[in-house]
Amino acid sequence: MKDIKVFNRVPVFNEKQIEMQAEKQIRFFKAVHPQLGDTHWNEGRVELRPVKRDPNLKDYLRSYGTWHLGDKDVAELKKFLGVINGKGVDLYFSAFDFDYSMDVFKKDGKKYEKGKINNENALFTSILPMDFDGITAEEFQREKQRLLDLGIETIDIMSGHGYQSFILLSHRATDKDIFKKFTTLMLSKGFKVDEAVQDSARVLRMPYSFNCKALDPNSKYYNSVSPKIVGTTDVFWTEKRYHVTEIFEKLNRLPDVIMQTNPLSEIDLKSIPVASLTSVERKAEKEKAKREIEEIKQIKVESLKAVYSMIDFERLPEAVQKILAGSQEGLRNAVMLFIIPFFRNGLGLGIQTIKEILVIWGERCLPSLNADFVRSEVDRIYGMGFKGKHGKYTVELRKAYGYLESDKYTKKNKIIIPNAIFDEFAILSDGAVRIYLAMKLAESLDGVKTFSKADIQKYALISGSTFKRNMKALVAKNFVSKRRTCRRKGEDYAYYLNPYFSSVKGFTMLENSTVKLMLGELTDGEIKLYSFLTKIVGEKECWTSQKYLAEEIGKKGQSSISKMTDSLQRKGFITKRTTEKDGIKHSTYNLNY
């Protein structure tokens, strides 16, 4: 651990020191917001927020914000650091990227301040943060070792009066409740994290700055005579990134610190002397047990939503949710015979997605099941071709997991895309395809029929300018229709998907869960390419040239297709094999979702 640097007044940096400070902050910024390293403009903006601690400081301090870190942005950052140089200010960064163009109002009707993160304009995050406040270096080292034992590396920041740790994600997490789910899981496993890290509007301590809480009369660290101004810095660095599903799964291997208390059985009650517990005490014990069980159920459900991010977990029947928490020995074969047809016929999931789900389930079983064995069983049972919505739900399964209330499950698992739109892919922009799929998904999952501009921005995770650039073509091609709303009330156009399409050209179906992943993890160009591959693949395999793909989706050359398919393979969406015949390279693509 690095030594803590403490001062009695905020240090004043010279120009060279500010440049060094900016270099370190840029390195950190690009780690926690990797898109800042892109050369192009990004959808999400990040904020660096100064918070006054010195009551004598009267200056108005504006947040620094940027979409990427080009030369101009770096120059602005150095200027910003110069403005707060030597002042009693704490510096925080937004954990989520946000939509700068979105105008959002609070419940009291007041407008959120422009340029600042809030729960409404948050778009996505690339980190899972932990705040270990008020613990010693030795205590923190023990907490960190528990993570290292699970194979989880973190960037660690000494925040002044504790530590903050960050797990770097290999993708954009668009779930605005992800911090709440993560913090809840960490607490359930006994980690000493601050439970306040919950919402997407969270700002976190920026390293390579100063903790000036000792200047704040409202802080417990306040000292008017000899304030301790603490320099913040990194104490451990990593470049390793993880998928959020992997993190939740690793953490779930740890036992819960809340013991799973069950109501006393008749045998247990008989073994306790009657005089040892009064009726009041017995009632209190039972009530306590019920509360603890309910708390544990909530913890498990919250964590499972993230673990099984490839499906819409909340829409599953309660019995299926319980099954996915893990199954006992003796029930696992019956579970697979029931649930594989359920996923295939009831939800319409592809075999690769079913394998992914069942491998996670197998790891949660006691004892756990080998991943290769699970995959082979999926192949075997999937190939049996069950015709019903699910396999046999046996008496044993009902006793273990309760009644299967499948009638309460809303079967909204696929969107239908008219093939006519693929004929226009060479002309339509990548952003237009993103918007169209986002509207389709919102219609399927949430029943949205009429969209405002703000609705489309929210569902597609785009800015106002991106909406304006891309919507015009969708309307011109009649894939989206618009109508004028009440001008006198200052309302804009309303948009809706054109429900009519040529049955001659047919349609292509995409699973809702797949579209969700696409919108959250793929670039606009990759979304367009993957959609087109879905259309031409048919039986999940396609042999085609990169030149053909480039022509069909409006790309300039084969190199762009090669880069995108390589990226799709890295992200797990496709399996790509390239062969050469008569001097011409051809690729075979298998879709994994």
C-alpha cells in the first residue's frame, strides 16, 4: 500500500504538476470509461464534478464534461484543473455515462442541472464500484484478498478516509439498477461496502486529487485548527475486464453471511424444553426466521437477474426462477427434461443461449455439474424434438419448486422484422437500424405503440442529434410513421412503427433477450451486421463472402466486415471460421444467440 500524503492546506500545483495530474486522471478515466479513448464522438458524456468543502470559497465551479479525450478535451481538462488548483474542493466523477441532450425534470417540476448525471439521463456504465469507507489498510487488504481468491482483480483508490475499488467490465451495462444489485450481493456475502452506492446518478471519488472534507464544518472530519487534507491515489492497478455475469457468478460461490433460518420442525420443537421458551419468545423467533428467509430470497432474486442477463428473468414463472437458483441431486435430470423444452418451445430460445443458461445453472447445483456434460445433455434433449411448451413437470418438481403457473407468463419473447427492411440496409444508416430495433423491442416488452422523441432516445440509448440524423430515413422509407401532436401545447411529433409489411418477402424473428444484448453491447454497425446475418443464416449457419456482406449492408470494403465479425466473435455473438478457395477467402458464421 502506498503511503498516505497529508497536508494542512490544499497544495498549489505548478503548470508541470497539473500536466502530471491530468495524465494520471486521463489514464484512470479511460479505464473506467473506456469509450473515452475512442477517436470518434460517443453517445455518453461523463462528468467530473467539483464539490466545495471550504465555506469561504465563493466561486461558482462548473463541472467538466466530455464525450472523448482528444487534444482539445485534454486541454480543457487541464484548464479545469487549473481553476480548482489550491482550492478546498473535492473532485468526483460520474460512474454512469449520460445523455447530455436530455432535458429532465424533478418531481417538483424543477429542471435537473445541465451537464450533470442523474437517474433519468444515465445511459450505461463500464464498472462495478465498491466503497470501503472508514476502514484501515489491513482491513481493506483482507477484503481485497477475498476478491482475489475468487479471481477478481480491481483498481483500488485510497480515497482519504477509506478505499474505493472498481471492477472493470468488458461491456456496457445498461441496467440502471446494476449498482443496487451489486451492492446488495456484496453485503449479503459479508463485504464491508457502503450500502449507499445504489443508484446510477452516483458520483465517486476521483483519484489524483485531494480529500478536503476536513474543511467542511458539516463533516465528521472537520478540524478548524489543523485540517488534514489527504491526497488520493491508486494503490493497485489492473487492466483485466470481466462480464457482469461472470462477477455475479463468482460472488455467488461465497456463502451468505445471513444464515438461512428455517421454521422449527415438530421434532426440533419437541427437543426444546417447554420452559426454555415463552410463547412471546417463540413468536418472536418465528417472526425473525420469516424475516431472514424473506431477506435471503430477495438477495438471491436480485443477484439472479444479473447472473441470467441473457433472458428476461422477471418474466419467468416463479417455479422456473427457483429452479435456476440451483437444483438438488436427484432432481437435476427431471429439471433438464422439463426446462430445455420450456426454453426451446415456450420461450423460443436458440440452443446456444439454452446451453449458456444451463451451464450457469449446473454450476449452481449441489454438487455442481460439469459444463461439457451439461452442453451434451442440452444437445441430446434439444434433439428429441418435444412438441409441448415444456417437458413433464413431475410431482417431485412440484413439491420442490411449487406449482408451475405458466399461464401467468406473458409470452413476449420475439420481435418480428419485415424482410423488406433488409433490402434497404445498403442505404439505411447504422443508427437508423439501432432505432428501429429499439422501437420493436419496446413494443414487444412494454407494449409501447406511440413514441415521443424522448421515448425513442431512452429506448435506443441515443442523443437528440443522433435521433434527428437517423429518423428521417426511417420515415421516408415508411418503416416508421409520424403524426403531429398538439402544437398549441408545444408538443412535438409522435412516432409509431408501420404495422403493415409485404408478406411476400416474409419476415425474420429475433429474440427479445438477443436484441437487449445487441443494444447494450454492440456498436451500431455490429447491430446492423448481426441483424443481417440472422436474416440470411436460417438454420444458424451461413457461408458467404465478406464482399457480399459489405455490399448488402452499405459498407465500403471487406476490411470493415472482417473487423466487425472479429469483434462479434470476441463479444461472443458469433463463431467465425475462415477458409480460402481458389485464392478467395470465405467465412462461415454460426450465431450464438
